[in-house]
Amino acid sequence: MKAAVCHAFGEPLVIEEVVLRPPGPGEVQVQVEACAICHSDILYAEGGWGGHLPAVYGHEAAGRVVALGEGVRGVTMGDAVLVTLMRACGHCRNCTLGRPYMCETAYDRTNGVLSLPDGTVVEHGINTGAFAEAVVVHHSQIVPLPEDIAMDAACLLACGVITGTGAVINTAQMPVGATAVVIGAGGVGLNTIQGCALAGASRIIAVDLSDDKLAAAREFGATDGLRADAPGLRDAVLALTDGRGADYVYVTVGVISAYQGAPELLAKGGTLVMVGMPASGKAMSFEPANVAAASQTLTGSNMGATVLKRDIPYLIELYRQGRLKLDELVTRRYKLGEINAAIADTRAGQARRNVIVMGEGP
């Protein structure tokens, strides 16, 4: 099969033939029809989180089942499925506590799922390797899709949508009537804004450096938009929240400066939800005494604390009802052979989500 292979961090991906081994016990092979580009893919390809090379990245995918390993139940050949990075063993402590998104069982991404024709092992990037015509993944990483949802919209549910909406609904469990600041109005930020609207926030304040993104934020439910680089950001947030600050501040970008300024936007008793992931080694600083005195909470949100079989059907139903925007998140569609252009466009910061559509050229 053809795949986009990363041979050197920071260099363009190369479209070439890659060997995909057949699915083993508990695994499924999926013919990929669409795969969105996430900033996490870019950060991995730039070497921001380490890993081994060569590698195939891509983890927001949708397609159809074409082969089943021994013991797989719940899907049949030809079924439409969502493919995610969330691999769960089902028996570790977190899995048994209903937190499969934090599975503790290690997975070796150099285990031979992918290789070059000469036998060189290719890293199974982000547990998925979906910048390719097909993937082999563990059955826990897929969830069935209805036939009435387009693949290029459905694939967004694999990461960007659940990361954003889940940060609000699952991680923060934000109550009706709360006030929220969402820092970053890109793909994940827009979905965080959607999550705030679904949760019944009384005020949703989007913060970004781009006027175009702030306008988009209003389309997705933001009540207000503030420039991140404007003087007096804290004062502006206070003015919009009756002088209190926000009950919840969501940082959806992996930028340290965004994290550094976030705590001062919080109300007493407020919660800072860390969604965006900077490169390894990047750090923020804060004064613990201030956090303690204000009884504030700083919490991480991994993949929106998503439980696939619970959350994906719920989100699909909201989409069918017109309460969750998916189609509007797609900025542009590319062929697999155009992946470097798609990545460059995503890196430039103007795309909500660019999607690679398979079966349309090299």
C-alpha cells in the first residue's frame, strides 16, 4: 500500500510503498477513506515528542473494515468505522475504572505493523499510522459509524471534536450557567466552544490572535471574541464576567505563552483546563500560593476523557440534529500525494481541519 512516510524530522513526508501486516488476534484492518490532519501529527513529524524513524503518522481516520483478526466481535466486513489513537487493553486499572483513554498498558510502535519493502521497521505512528491507504489497529480503537455520515466529516470525531467537546463535558463537567474563556479558536478550540454551548455556558469568550478565527468562533457558539495580543486582556475578561473572571479557562493550543497568562483570567474557585499540548520540555510557571488562596484547580484533559462507545453515538446524534457542526470544520480536502501542502497549510494556522481523502490520485 501507499503511505506518507516521515524519514527525517522536519522534512517533507515521502509517498512510497509500505508493507502492512495482516491483522493479528484482536486487530482489525481498515481501508482508510479520509484522515484529518491534527497539529499533533505535525509536532511528531517535527520531532517535538520524539519517536523512531521512519514513521507513518495520522490518527483522525474513518474507513471500512476489510479484514478481521481472530476474536474480534461487533463489526463485520465492509462496516464503516471511526479509527482513533485510543488503544485500550481492557484489564489495567484505568480501563477497569472506565478510563480507557488512560490505558496503562504499554504499546510498542515499532512492533512490525508497518515496514518498508526491504524489511526496515516503520513506526506505527500515534498507534494508528493513518496517513496511508489502510491501517491495522486494535479493535478498541474503532467504533462503528452509520452510513448517513460522510467520511470526511466523520473522521473529525476521532480526535479534534472529542478532545474539544470532551474537555468541557467529560473532564470539566462544566455546569449550566458557568462562564468560560477558550484560548485558541483553531480546530480543537472551536470544538471546545461547541462543548461550552452544549453544556449551557452563560458566556463563552474566545481568545485568539486572528480576527478571522474570532469570527469563526462566533459561528460555533462564542458570545464574545477578544484578541490575545490586545492590551488589557485580563481587564476585558473581568468586564465580561461581572468583575469575577471566568469559571473555566480552556487552553486549547500548545503554546506556553497562552498557558502562562491563563490563570489570571480565572475567577476564585475557577478551573484551568489544559487541553493543548506543547512540545516535550516546555514549561509554564505559576505561584502556588495564589492558586491555593483562590481555591482554583488546574487539570489536564487527555482526549477529552472520551469513552468511544459512549460518546461517539451521542455526538453523531447531535450532528444529525444540527446541534454539532462537523462539515463546517473542514477547511479543504487534499489527495494523499498532496499531504505536504496540506500540512504546510495547517501549520500556517488558518485551517480548521484539512482532510486527506483517499482514492483520489497518488
